[in-house]
Amino acid sequence: MRAWGCHRALGQRARSGAQRDGSPYRAPVLWRIHAASALLVVPQFTVATFALVFLVTARHWPAPVAGALLAVAATAGAVSRLAAGYWSDRVGSRMRPMRALALAISAILVALAAAAADTSALAVPALLAAAVLAVSTNGLAFTAVAEYAGPNWAGRALGIQNTGQNLLAAATPPVIAALIATQGYAIAFATAAVLPLIAAALVPVAAVDAVAPAEATARPG
């Protein structure tokens, strides 16, 4: 069956990482995954840090109402991570869903920036959609790193992955806050939209998918 073929392909990919001689960092694949996932942290922390402030100060919502709505969005975000993982299992690829979601995150942030600039009521649903989508890719990147690195390098690779994401996460709030203070929310959201677009270009879909034989994903059950 198709699902069996996808799981078999992912298992072969992990074994391929285990059998690779030497450092997996001699090729650019892991560096590209690290860079892409670090860039995707920027929209995630932009929305997580400033969504409540935006609703209260720019849209004049009562803080308890805004907080309750964002709690619902956070729960939906957790579900989006599960859905992304399920999707990647079904298609036998971590990187294809990650690239598609990066493009979707960029698109929704552009919509949010346009709505914020126009003081449109669409800014609120766009903000909520961004809060859900922005957190959807983390599991895909971590899984891809571990699978590609193999068990001999997975610990180090995941450490590098986490360090890169934490550095961008720490830098995002002060930089975005400065943009909001000087240029407004629309420019800040538009700036954040550029990063997932770059991430989508960096995601090494072909290189990672090529680790497992192509026929494994299509083998009939």
C-alpha cells in the first residue's frame, strides 16, 4: 500500500544516515535545513510576541478577550504540528510539506501586513491564521535533521538545530519591536513575511528525498 511504501522510504532514509561515513556536514543539506528552520522561527516569534499587543493596542480589544482567542489559536497551532507530521508521513517526505508551509506562512503574513496597513477587519483572521501556521513546521525540521544525520550524528545535529533556532528566536522580539515603534505593524509583518520565503528556497527537498530510493515511495502494496 502507499502508506507502507512511505514508511519504508523514511526507514531507509534513516538507515542511510546511519550508514553514511564521516560527517554529514560535508554536504550542505543539513546546513540548509538548519538555516531554513531558523528563518521560520522569525514569523513564529513575531506573531507569538506581538499578537496580543496588536489586538489590544491597534485593534482596541479587551486584553482578556484577546488572550482567550490567542489561547484557542495556540491550541490550533499544536494541532497543526500534528497535522504536518501526519502529512509528511503520508507523502514520504519532510521537506515537501515544510516548503509548502513556509510559502503559506509567507502568504498569510503578506495578507496580515496588507490588512494592518489598511486597518481592515481581515487583520484579525489573518493574525489567527498566522499564529496557527507559523508553528506548524518545527517537527518536520527536527525529524528531517535526525533522519538525515543518522544515529551517530543526530545528537550533535539536533543541538546545532536548536541553537540556531534559539539565536533567531532571541533576536526577533527586539528587532520586530524596533520596526513596530518606528515603521508600524504593517512594515513589521511584511518584513517577517520575507524570511519564510527565503526559507522555502533553502529547503533541500530534492537532496533529502534522494536519500531514499525513489521506487520505495511508489512501491505497490
